[in-house]
Amino acid sequence: MDRPVNLLDFDPDALAAWCEGQGEKRFRARQVLRWVHQRGASDFASMSDLAKSLRAALEANAALCALPVCSEQVSADGTTKWLLDVGAGNAVECVYIPEPGRGTLCVSSQAGCAVGCRFCSTGRQGFSRNLRTGEIVAQLWQAEHTLRRRLGLADGERAITNVVMMGMGEPLQNYDALVPALKLMLDDHAYGLSRRRVTVSTSGVVPMIDRLRADCPVALAVSLHASDDALRDQLVPINRKYPIRELLDACARYLAAAPRDFITVEYCMLDGVNDSPAQARALAALLVGRVRAKVNLIPFNPFPDSGFDCSPRGRVLEFAAVLHAAGLVTTLRKTRGDDIAAACGQLAGEVRDRTNAKARHARAPIRIRPEEARA
Ligand code: SAH
Ligand code: SF4
């Protein structure tokens, strides 16, 4: 007998096609979506309004595969981090960040990451594999329904109002699994999130930014972290393939289809590396007039042996003031969950690295002279 299909792998169209393949009407898929994603049901027998024949087909040929929880940690500020087992020694992290009036889930797209940014704990760990659609969706499915029960929410109330693809991995290097997951997040019969509340964050995979614009435009965040190619080549190695100009041109094209009228530019503040007033002026010169952007300054979140320090607060404020004066809306990201290593860039999970990342990093120490950067 064939292995059962995992319903979490199916976007709305794929589920309709599967229903058709079972001899059912395509529209029945909507009922199944509502049971699974809106109500969090995992037992087909409980799906009481489904046609008997469809229930039998589900029982015989389908499954709902949750990810085993290796651990759960709750921060003093309510941020919750789950470590989820994806098999063969790999585990990914998923973080819930509660705020007044909203709940954000930070979702992983890969076990590890092949981009290898110097200041990112995930990047230092190397890469094992892409997650499947069902593994991306399972993070939301499990978190939403666990939290609803825990918070005692009524039917129809949501725990998670926003999703950011800012967990482990580079989402645009796992494009084929990402897009169906996004479609489920947006579908009214599944999670019904607005496009403005689903954000894909990327280190800058230019061709995939163009594809996302055509296939499923959601809010876009771009991890820039430097205002010149020489520095960005070192911090975010994918820059050697897609340099800053090409990346910003792709952002400008994206805006034509984007649900918001700006791109978020993420900029992690690294002491003595990318945080001088001159670098702030260069960043403003790059953005103003080329792409409507909001800059989100992220304090560097340390992890063992990172080799970087967080910029002092005064320097961050000065950097923000330069951007502000140039007319750029600039925000400072609040650090959440750092007491449980759940903040940006601290997610490490467990990765069976297949890319020998540790040895590569040891061979290539970063060469940035602080006195140059501060000029
Ligand atoms: N791979 C995607 C999304 C995951 S990382 C990307 O790079 O955009 C989410 C954000 O956290 C990115 O902007 C990333 O550059 C930033 N980040 C990585 N390491 C960090 C650290 N140690 N401190 C603060 N931010 C970090
Ligand atoms: Fe990968 Fe993003 Fe970390 Fe860079 S910052 S290594 S792209 S997860």
C-alpha cells in the first residue's frame, strides 16, 4: 500500500486535486481545510459534516503529521520557543512572540542555512536540508492550536495574527515548499491571514524575489546589514552573487505587487563593523529615491564564539538619527526572548551539517578594521 499523504503538505489547490483523485468533488477540500487548519482537528472521525466516502478515503490514505516537540521554553516576557524534531538528528526552532493586540509566529524554513552569514548562529551551523511544506505548516498548526487551548480562546479567536519567515533558514532557497505554505497561511478556509501580516525575510535571492512577486506577493523584508558591497560580501556571502544594486532593483520591482508600499530593510548593528555615521549616510544614499523602505535596526544578539559585539546604544541612536534626518522611517527592533536564546539570529536548533561550515568559518576569519568602518 502507498504511504498515506500528509494533509499539511497540501495547499488549497493541491488538496482539491487530491479530493478529486479520490472520486470526491473538489469543493469538499474547503471543508477539510476548515477542520484541519481552523479547528485543529487531527482525528478524521471527528470531522462530522464530511461525506462518509471522503472520511473513509482520508482514513485509508491520509495522515496529519505533527512534529514531535523536543522542548518548549517560555521567556520571562512570554515569548515561547519550541524545538521541533524533523528527523535524522535535525530539529528546528519556532518562536511565538505575544504583544498587545497581536501574536507573531517566527517560522523556520530549513534545517540550518547554506547562506552562512557571519553574525548568525544558524548560518554558523551549516545546512542539512530544506523543510517540506508540511513541516513549515506544522509549526503554525501546532503553535496556533496549542496556544488557543492554553489561552482559552473562543472558537474563531486567533492566537497568531502575524507570521514572519525569520526562523532558521533562507526561505527563498526553499521556494517550492515555501509558496504552498504561504498560500495556506493566506487562504480564508485555512489561516486567513492578510498578505500584509505574512512576511518573508530574505538575505537577497534576487531571482526568487521576482518569482515571489508573481506567485504570492506578501510583505517583504530584506537583510541588508551593510551599505557597500565589500562589507556585505563578507557579512552576507550571497552578496557576491547578487550585489546590493541588483538586490535593491529587485525590491523596487517587488513594490509594484507588494501588499505594503514599502520594503522592510533589516540592519543588524555590529559594533565597529557597520555602525558608523558615515555608513548610515551611505545607507540613506542607497535607499532614498530608489526604493521605498522602512529600516529596522536590530541589536546584534550574541551567541557563543560569534566574534561580534552589539553596538553601544548611543551609536545605534546616532545611526537611527542620521537615517531619520534623511527621511527614512527607522525603527529599533525590541529584543524578545533573549533569556531563552529565542531572539533574532540566536536560533540554532540541531543541524546535521552537510556543508562543513565550522571548518570554513575557521579558515576565513572576518577582516574588518574598526578604524576604517568608523571613518
Ligand atoms: N534567512 C532570512 C531569515 C532569517 S534571519 C534572512 O536572513 O533574512 C532573520 C533576521 O535576523 C535577518 O535579518 C538576520 O540577518 C537577522 N540576524 C541573524 N543573526 C542575527 C543576530 N545574531 N543578531 C541579530 N539579528 C540577526
Ligand atoms: Fe541564513 Fe538568514 Fe542566518 Fe543569513 S541570517 S545565515 S540567510 S538564516
